[in-house]
Amino acid sequence: MGKQDLPTAFVRQMESLLGSDTEAFLDSYERPRTHGLRFNGLKLADVPQLKEAVIREYGLTPVPWCSTGYYYGENVRPGKHPYHTAGLYYIQEPSAMSAVELLDPQPGETILDLAAAPGGKSTHIASKMKGEGLLVSNEIHPERAKILAENIERMGVTNAVVTSAAPDELSRRFPQAFDRIMLDAPCSGEGMFRKDSGAIAEWTPQLVELCAARQWDILQEAYAMLKPGGTMAYSTCTFNRSENEDMMERFTAHYADMEIIDMKRLWPHREAGEGHFVALLQKRGEAGGHTWEASPSERQRPRKKGRSGNGKPGAGLQDAQSALKVFQAWAAEELPDFALPAGSPILFGESLYLLPGGELLQEQQLQGLKVPRAGLHLAHLKKNRIEPAHALAMALSHQQAAKRITLAAVDPQAYAYLRGETLQVDVSLKGWVLAAVDGLPLGWGKASGGQLKNHLPKGLRQH
Ligand code: SAM
């Protein structure tokens, strides 16, 4: 696309916004889009040498506003490399990396990402939280929430719960619950034009109005979930004022206890990136803990069959505890150096999860919600045995597994594993084996008689 493809009403809007800068802005549409990736701090600690190797291999250059962010050129495909599957980095538009940098999440906090799929900002937040505290990562559309959950698992995040709820459903369960909230709002996507010509076809001045109305609604719910003293980042990938500065002015005028701490614009004609708006806001008041208490109606709500617990009255927690014991006995043998992260066990059908957050999150808060990922998926329970979950493999350090194989990224076997093929292994290997690429876990296999049966989930296999 070029600047001649832009809608006339959009060009007029930009003229009134940018004045003499408009020509430079429009010229940016004649240049190729930018590409970025962000290294995952949760993985880098184990394999620090791989960062330099990837920087060299792809000729990466740093993104100035994000210490873990890098630009890559049009002709390289880091998304196809086994290191991508292993969660070493996340492909993310460079300007979008500015939002979480401004939010500045800290380990141990309780954080909500309210509009989270496919997960660029959630995985960035998780990497800064270093596995400590609670991240609730929410996406209203169930199909997109599944992709979000997959990305969170791929990056080895242990302390995130993925929900799929409308903002008002969530705010009923989490009043004033979060230290920080990321609201990367659904917007008219004016910053997507270079990347996606479909966004140009969809754009109209009415779309801008519609998006602004929706953002206003979502902001009410975000406000209700923010603790006094808490901070919130509001971001969009669009340029008009209605969805950005005007929205923030209206919001802070409406809520006297909200104040704007900072507001940033990244413009495609000034910085290398597609453009982003981010505002940092703070709710006045004493920062302090908030203990969630079930409302009478929540307390009386019956357990849902198959969602949590095994459907037998009163069985839930007790059963999850005994499932955890079985898992721990398995892990003592198979993962001798693995320390279970903080959390409580929760059963969803045959799946055992570790719900993070301790006091910060209680199982009842999730009842009645769609929860694609109730924390760290530890295992599938089969009659009397345990099958370790793929998410667990991705959350481990390779050396934590008693039985492991590592494949070099240049070895065709690494690609064979990712295609779901059976591998030849040493005959002495028996049972669950953690397969890795250059020391980064990729998934499980089960060894017997010199063969490693592939346990990479079918949906993740590459063809
Ligand atoms: N934060 C994500 C990331 O960094 O990967 C991108 C989020 S995208 C800009 C906005 C998200 O808001 C979309 O996934 C969209 O499905 C979701 N959304 C759409 N309507 C919504 C609504 N009414 N309330 C909350 N989220 C909504």
C-alpha cells in the first residue's frame, strides 16, 4: 500500500492533528513496515548465550524504548525458528512494546491485562513479574483467548490465569483487586494500515466513534477493578484524539480520583515503529491489600460439574489436593530439582492446574467464568498415573528433568520433533523425557526400546 490508498477522511483527520507534520506522516506509508521481537526474560536466565546468537543470526538492532526489544529485517523469519516455539522470544510490533514499559509491572503484584489476546502485552508483563505475584490475562473472545493461553504457555509463564470474560463480568468478581491494569483497548487500528490493508478497508469516521464508545464502557470496568493507589496503562494502536487524549481527559474528568501521570505517542514518521498511544494513570488513595470476600450469592452458587472439582458434591478441593500429592510423588522422581511455584491445586476435569496468587485469588472468583487456563497446567490425570502437561514442560528449566535430550537448532531432529515425529534415542532412556532445543524445553516424549514417542500436543505440531 501507499499513501494514495488512505481514506480521504483519515487524511483530513491527520491534517488537523499534525498540521505541518502531515506530509512526513503520510510519507511513512511509502516505507516498509517495521518488525520486532522481544526476548523472554523467563527463558533467558537459563540460556543467556542464545540472546547474542539470535542477535547475530538475524542482524537484530535494539528498540530504544524496550531493553528486551529488537528490530529484525523483512527477509528473516524468526517466527519459524525452533527458538520461537521454545518461547525464547515473542514477535511483537516495536511501538507496542512501549505500553508495558510505561506500566512498569513488578514481581509480586496483582496485575490484570483486560484485553489481552494474542498476548504481546501479557507475555511482556509476565516476563517482568519473574513468576512472582498474579497475572489475570483476559480476552473476551473465546477463540482468541485460546491463542492467548497457548502463547502464555509457550513463554513458560507460571503465574497467569487466562479468563475469557466481558469486562463487566470480571469487575463483579474483582472489585478494587489489582495493583496494575493494562488496558490495550480494541480500537480503530489506524496504526495497522501499513501492516494490514484490511484495516484501511474497515476504517470510517463512524468506526472511530463506535470504538470510542466501547472504550469508554471498558474503562468504567477497569476503574472498578483498580485498587486505590494502583496504576493503569491505557493504550491503542490508533492515532485520532477521540480514542486517545480526549478519552483520557473525559475519563479523568469523570473520575476525580484518577490522574494522568504520563502520556506518550510514538509516531511512525518520528520513530521506527507503526505507532502507539499510551497513557499512564493513577488512582489516588492509600495503596494497600484488598481481601476478596465472597458475596452471599457467590457463596451459595453450586459448583459447576466438570469445570472445577470432579462434579461430586464437596469433592473439589480435597480431590485436587490428593491429585497434587500424586503429581508431587511423580515429580520427586522425574523432576528432582523442580520446586512447585506458589499456588493451590485446582482440578478441571482430568487436568490438574496450580492456581497462582495464594491469598490474592480464590477459586470461587473463577466460578461461572470461562477459564481456558487456571494457572500452570501441571498434569493430566489418567486412572492411576500422571501424564505431565505440555505447559509444565515449557515452564521448566531443562536441567530440572531427570531424563532429557537436547537437540541443536541446526539438527533436522529438532524440526522432526516439532512435526510430531518419533525420534530414535538411547535405549537406556525409559519413561518421560524432556526434549529441548539448545537447552530450551520444547515438550515431552515417552521413551521405550530406543524410540521417543512424541507427546507434543497435536495442535502445536508444525507441518
Ligand atoms: N493486548 C493485546 C496484545 O498485546 O497482544 C492486543 C489486544 S487488541 C488491541 C484488543 C483486544 O480487545 C482484542 O483481542 C479484542 O478481541 C478485545 N475486545 C474486543 N471487544 C472487547 C470488549 N468489548 N471488551 C474487552 N475486550 C474487547
